[in-house]
Amino acid sequence: MKGIDPVVRIRRTRKVVLAIAAQAAALALQVVVQDDLARNGTWVTRLAFLASAPFCLYMIWRLYLNPYVSFGQDRLRVNNMYARYLVPYHLITVLDGRTALTLDISGYGRLPVYAFDAALMGRARRDAVAEELLRRRDAAVPRAGHGFEKRSTLGLPEWLGPVLSLALFAVAGSLSAVG
């Protein structure tokens, strides 16, 4: 994207670790279920259980790995669960929130930042990000063509679901050939 320099990208570290562990557990469970169904089940039951795996992995990614904040040269990029915002620093009027970070954007209302939750990452780190935002806001100079942008995101690329399903079928097929 033009105007964005994603040098600093910040996420909740503890949630990222938990999400990756949850995805690994979901894949391991899928392998165990597929192996058992290869011996005792039908292809219909295998397919029914296999269809839930990409959805489960997608939702873990969407809720825990997707939200982040990155500081650009002129704008802040807030990637929430289902929307991506580009916020020029000079439009940020108030930083708020007791546990999570909420931005008040001049002319656009309040914007919750889901990448930060003091209960999960610590208040000190959230406050350090808020201080950095205030520092960048005070030094910001408005530029033409760099306004507030909001884009809705549907998630992962459309090709990933079928590719992931075929990969899980291959794993299930190889397990049934081995077993």
C-alpha cells in the first residue's frame, strides 16, 4: 500500500502464541479423527469432519492472529478483525480506554483497536504504544491524498480454503494407506 511503511508491527504476543498452539491442536485433532475414520468410517463422515477444519483454522487466525497495528510514516494502520483502517496521525484527537486502546478520530468517531488488550499484554506495553502514537501525532504534518480510509476485509484469499482442504485430504489418505 502506498504511504505505509510497516516497519513497526505490533500484536499481542501471548495471544499469538496461544493461537498458533490452538491451530496446531486443531490440525493434530483433525489428523487423529481422519485416521480413526479411515479405519472405521465412511468417506462421507471423513468429509464432514474435514470440512470443519479450514473453518476452525480460519476463525482462530481471524480472531487472534489477524489484528495488529503498524506505524507508517504518515499514517497508522489498524488491522482489526474484519476491517482495515489507515488513520493519518494528525486526525487522532484522543487516546482512550481503560483496558483496550480506543482512538477518537476527528470527523470519523471512535475506533477500537482490537490488537491491544491490557488484560492480555500488560498495561505498560499498551501505554508505551499510546505514547508513541501521541509522539507521532504531535509531529505529524497533514499531506494531500493521505486521508482516513476504511476497508472491509473478508479474510484469507479465496484459493486457500480449497488448497487447505485438499492438503487435509492428502494427509487423511496417506494415513489410511499407512494404517
